[in-house]
Amino acid sequence: MKIVIANDHGAVALKKRIVAWLESKGHEVVNLGIDTEDRVDYPDQAARAVSEYCKGGYDFGIVCCGTGIGISIAANRHRGIRCALIHDTYTASMAKAHNNANFVAFGGRVSYHEPVEQLLEVFMSTEFEGGRHSGRIEKLDMLG
Ligand code: RB5
């Protein structure tokens, strides 16, 4: 898969861990996040990732900040982006199966009960169910 990722200073270590894991699995990762603790604003980092994703050719995007909350909100302000703040294997699975999320968000300061790598594995291996969920997603795209 081809994946774009961006982060703020709240998720440098987590971003590096995710990139290393994805690359170890043979995926192509475009890292637009910061690799230092320099402060940056999560709306700007979300915009960078979304802008790159919208160029096409990506399977999905990942955004990370301290909680995952701010950067997921920011990503979702962009038309056509469905960014899911997943926190366990159930929400990782549903984010794809029901919401066909094209972005996922994580928090670098969050204590996950299941490894983020496992959450990504579930998200990436789950198929969108389509059917009644397609119409709901179309309604999302008509908002705002
Ligand atoms: C940055 O300190 C922090 O506010 C940000 O990473 C994120 O957690 C916001 O939602």
C-alpha cells in the first residue's frame, strides 16, 4: 500500500514507530510529519497530509498528534476526508467496514490497550461493506 503520514510534536516517536513498521511490511510511506520536537500546529500538519493524499495514488493516510483528537478534527474539515480516531481493534475494523475511512488518527501521548501496529493491521485488512453504508457516506460528502 501507499500511505501518507503526518504528525505534530506530540507524536514524533509514535510516527517513527508506525513508519518503521509499515516499511518493514513492504508498504510505501510518504512522511510529511516532523521528526523533531519542534512545535508545529496540528491543523497545518493535517492539511499537508490531506493535500498530498488528494493528489491521488494513496491507499489511505495517517495523522498523529498528542491525543489524535485535534489532528483528526482538522483532517475531517477537508471535503472528502473521513478520518477515524481509532482506539481498539473494534473501531479499527468498523472504521473501514462501515465508514470506509480514508484517514486514521492516533495519539502519541495515548496509552493504547492494543498495539497501534495491530490496529493498523486490522484497518488495512478489513474491507468496506458497501451497501447501506455507501449512502451514508454520500450524505457525509454533502455536508459543509
Ligand atoms: C500539542 O501540545 C497538542 O495539543 C496536540 O498534539 C494534540 O494533542 C491536539 O489535539
